[in-house]
Amino acid sequence: MKRVAVIGGGASGLVCAIECAKAGLDITLFEQNEKCGKKILVSGNGKCNITNKFLHIEDFEGEDKRVVETVLQHFGFKQQQDYFASLGLLLQLKEDGRCYPYSMEAKSVLGILLAAAKQYGVKLRTGVKVQGIQKGFQVLLEDGKQERFDKVVVAAGSCAASHLGGNESGYEIAKSFGHTIATTYPSLVQLVSSSKYPKMMSGVKIEAEVTLVVNGVKEEHKQGDLLFTDYGLSGLCVLDLSQKASQALLLHSAVDIQVNLLPRWNQTHLASHITKVAANNPDYTIQTVLHTLLPIKVVDALLHFLDIDKQSRQMDMKLVKRLVYRLQHWSFAIEDTKGFRYAEVSGGGVRTFEVEPKTFESKKQKGLYFIGEVLDVVGRRGGFNFAFAWGSGYLCAQALIKKLK
């Protein structure tokens, strides 16, 4: 029986191992952590946003997206839904396309995958780190031992979330066989600002509209939760912009996040509200008037930024216009991201034009395969990265089965 090694017990590695074992292949899965699927467990705040109904190639970034096209064509949303149903895992579909396990617990996703792996005879070797692979597919283990395999699948992930085991081991294996690595960068990550004002508002979460500005040009905007922190900006809308922000920072571009603190108001209505409250309540301070709209920490920071006395009661039209403009156009310079340690995923990775797009087999070394996050593919938030992981794992398994059976 042909022996296949799968390196990495995350989303793509588990699906690949299960499908190969189901077809009767001899599968050994190596996982450096003591348990498989750590990132699965923490994803979606412990609920696991497993895929998305509205998968589209524009939801992904990478130099060459033909591997993404393969997944979308042959293992898209409907196939993924059917696949998980075949394992006994039903999905909850949300209006925006996000999908979760019916239990709304990531534990059920990992539990069903591990149960299937056990049922079909996958040899799970946890707490075992692969040091490298020699020609002839001698897998070198941390304890100095070697094991030979007929095929090897690298599903080792990226350097994102190092506290969960993220590292560059998959890239190192790829380079040892002549592959090149597209520059990696943190994605779905918080942003670090050089401004002192986020720290003054630390802990405040509001619904806002945020716009990414690169070298003075507005690139993209999102609306949703914005969280001010000691280091800068977080929240779902910031994570959504962080991919392009991180790429821009790599190029040493000037990056700013422009914030509209009151996106549901147009300027005319906002000016009218402020003027009316001030006129009807002449004893109200500017701080009190603005506190009718925003948390006090935000009000105080904004007035400090504008050098306005928060205890002042003077409110002429010129000041109202100035306040209204800044309430909806407050920019924060971004100097960095929080890095791979805090990133949910990584951009960059093994260049996909060096991998067969339909099988995920290396063009540099026959019998060597790359799947999941180790590849130069990264999706936006909302289940897209898992969708690619499941799909690449499944299609790689089908290619292996076709060759070895």
C-alpha cells in the first residue's frame, strides 16, 4: 500500500487525510501541536465560520489565483455543504452568506473531523515536528528519526498566530525543493497607530465607517465595529481593511485610517442637531452637547485634538461646521500592524504558479503537494480562508487517489 504523509493537522490537512484514508490509502498525519485543529477551535470567536455561500474569486488575494478557480469550480459552497453533511455536520446559513456549524461551536467541527479521521484509519502523530524532507521523501523528524513515504502533502499553514503553532516550516520545506515564496504579511490583524488619540479612547467600541487611505488616495471603506485600543485600532471593520493596509505598509507607503464616527448622519442633519441642542440648552457645554452623540472618551479626545475647551458654551456656526467635518473625517496615521502573532491569517506564501492548479502538486518535485494557507492565497473575513482550505485539501486528495489507486 502506498504511504502518504500529510504535514499539518489543520483544516486542509485533516480533510486531505480523511479523503485519502477513506479511499484506502495509508495516511500518516504529522501535527507539531499536542492536538490537531487549534486554529479551527478559536475561529469565529469559538463558533467557526466554516465557509461562505457567496464564494467569488474576488474575495481572494494572491499573485496567481488559478488554484482558487479550481476550488470554486469543483468544491464550491454547495459541494462543501454536501461534504460536511456527509460527515454528519449540518450548517447554519446567515443572510450575509456566512456559514457556521449548526451547534454554533467550533468544537463540533473539529470533533467530527477527528472522528472521521479515526474511523477511516488516519494515523495521527501529534506532538511530532517535521524538521524537513529529503529527496526520496524521507521525512526527518525532530527526534532525528526518518520515515519514508511515497507522497508528501505539506499543509503546515503560515506564520500567522504563532501562539497556536504558526511558523515558517512549510515555507522552508518548499524552498528546499526549489520553490520561491511570495513575501508574507499579516492579514485580518489589528493596526498600530502613531497617534496618541486612540489610546485616549482605549476600550471604546462604536459603529463607524472607516476608510483606508494610501499615499493620500482612498482605497477602500468598511462600516461596522471599531474598537479604540492602547496601540491603535481594532474591530471587525479594521480587520477587513488590514489586508490592503498590510500590503501597503510592506511597500513603505503612507497609510491612514479615516474614521466617520457617525456614519448614519449626513452633515446637514448632524449640524442641525448640534445647533438645536446648543440653542435649546444654553447652559450645556460643548462636551455635554457632543455627549448626546458619542461616548465621553471620544468626545474628550476629539475636543483635545481640535484644541477646543470642553467646558466652553460658545457654539457659533463656524465651530459647528468644524465639529461636523471632524466627526466624519478624523484620520489616524498607521505605522504598523500588530504582526503575525495577532493575525488570523497570512498573505503571501508558496507561489501558486509553481503548483499544478488542478492537483496542487509541485511543479518542482513530483509527488510533493502544497495545500491551504502555506500557499500564496488569502481570503477576506467571512469564511473564505476556511473555504479554500477545505477545497484545496479535498481536491488534492482526489488527485492523490487517482494516482495511487
